[in-house]
Amino acid sequence: MSVEKAIEKLQSGEFVLIHDSSEREDETDMVIAAENVRPIHVAQMRQDAGGLICVAVHPKVANELNLPYMSRIYEAAAENYEILNSAEADDLPYDERSAFSISVNHRDTFTGITDADRALTIKKLGELSTEVFNGSGVGDFGKKFRTPGHIPLLRADDDLLESREGHTEFSVVLAEMAGVSPAVAVCEMMDSETKRALNEEKAEEYAEEKSLVFLEGDEILEAYRNNRRSD
């Protein structure tokens, strides 16, 4: 039932809160379909969540656009820049690798960091991702976006939740089930009191206060696997 409500929220352009697992990052992310993002949503993520505002991209879109993992870019450049070897992220305590790809700004932005600029970049990423997912628009990426920028892209694993159970995968799977843009804005919820990630109890309280749906990653995983079995 929670997944069904979350799907309705995404379809109506609202936020959904997703908690991954106490065995992983133990964080809650604010999640919203990229195509529906407006400046007010960026402001809400910035003020109420406080983490890094990124866009998670479905693997079908990432592959069509040939979006690289940032770690692969560093590997290719390491021959010329030794610092990339010494700073390799080979000791992540919660995963084997990072989902980060390149960062972008839409070409119609100014600095790229304002709420209005970031909202434009995110919305346009959502629109392009829908076009690519439906079989067109691949050649438009460089015409519309420049890199580096202020919106980091997160590339979901090719096998989605069969291989990796991170917020990147949870969010794009939920978006796919909802039939919205296969690109989703995500932002970790931080706690200014503890200086750590907002704990699950406080995240649920926030969801109740704002009339949002709070989901555990396991709920999305179960719905995803049920859908695959029914297909």
C-alpha cells in the first residue's frame, strides 16, 4: 500500500521519502520526478534535507547517452594525474563503488547554482531522459547541457536492484513503476542537531508533518520483484 501511495505522489509531482537500510547508508532521501521539479522544490531540498542534490538516471537512459561512471573517468586520467590513483575510492564502507557520473548545468543557466538554475537543469534532464527512454533525443545532450556543472548525475546499476540496493536504484525503480520520467532528483536528509544523517524516526515525523509517503527500500524491492514475476 505504501508503494502504491508513493507512486501516486510521484505522478502528482510530489516528494517521496526513501530510507535505504540500517545495514547500508542508513539514510533517508527526498525523491521527486525530475520532470516536475520547480525552484520551490530545490529550495525545499536545500532547506529541509540539506544533502547533495543529484539526479539519478535509469540505466537504459545512461547507456543510450553513454554516461560514464566518474570512477572510470578518473581511471582513464590517472596516467597523467597521480593524485587520482592515490585518492581512489576503494574503501567505501557501505558499497563496492559510487554511482556518480558527470555533473552538468543546462546551457540556459547562468551560474547554475541558484534554485532557479538548478530547477531548470533538473527539469530538462527529466524531459530529455523521457525522450531517450522512449527512443529519441540521444543527440541532444551536448546541445542542452554543459559539464562540469552543479547537478551531479547518478547512474543506476544496469541490473538495478538485482545487483545494488542504493537510493539511486530505489528511486529510478519507483519512477519506472510510476511511469514518470526515468530521471529522479534525490537529496539526503541531514540533521543539524546531531550533525549526522537524519534518523529514521525524525524522517518519518517529517513525512507525517508534510503529508508525504515514507518508504523503506525493502518495500520497493518487494514490489519490484513482484512486478518482474508477474511480467
